[in-house]
Amino acid sequence: MKKKTATVFQLDKIESRKSKIAGMGAFAIKPIKARSKIGNMTGELISTREARKRVKTLKVVKMVEFDERLALDATHSNSLSHINHSCDANCYIRLIHHKVEFYAKRNIKVGEELTADYGETQHEEQLKCRCGAKNCRGWL
């Protein structure tokens, strides 16, 4: 069941570095056009049961559940795993065919941190949001 997923689109346009939001972030090193696909998050496809076990041992969670059966462990992934949450995101996430795809919602300038609205999470509104957006919901 364990297999890697990998696709390169515009990964040459981003790099990982320290974020003001949380830990590491993904930043544009070249302009990214609105509505363009940035790429797919890589990782290990595992059972959702295994994902929930692993989460208990992780300090930084990089897990995406697709359904009751499958999840993606992006602990050892590309720079897209460093895209932090923002309530006023410049990217959006699309889950399709057990892939996690990232697209630009608008034009993204060089030096700008890439962010996505994570939507509903396993945190059940218990994790404080640190995005700093004017429309911040205050939680994840």
C-alpha cells in the first residue's frame, strides 16, 4: 500500500524558509500567475488508521486524509508541505485521485509566502490561528 506520489509543475518557483506564521513556510522566488497549478504535495500514501497513529507521535503534523481508507503522510515531502494556513489565502488546495494539488488563487509576487485555507481540520477549533489576516477566524 505504501507508494510515493510526485509531480513537478512550478516547484522551481518556490523555496522553504522560516515563516512569520508558523515554523517553515513556502515562499515564491519567481512570480506565480493566478489560477496556475503550483504542484502536487508528495508523500507516502498510507491507511487513515496508520495516519491517525502517526499523528500522535508528531510535533508538526503534515497529514492529509482523503477518506476513511487513505491518507497522505507528507512528513518527508517537497516544499508544498510547508504551505501554512491563512484565513485569507493566496492558494487553494484540491484533493483529487488521492493527490493534494495546490493552485494560485491570485498572482503571487516574489518573496510572498504561499498560504492555503486548510478548511476543516482534525484540530476541531482547538488550535489557535496565527495567520494575522484581517478576516482571521481565530482557530483551525
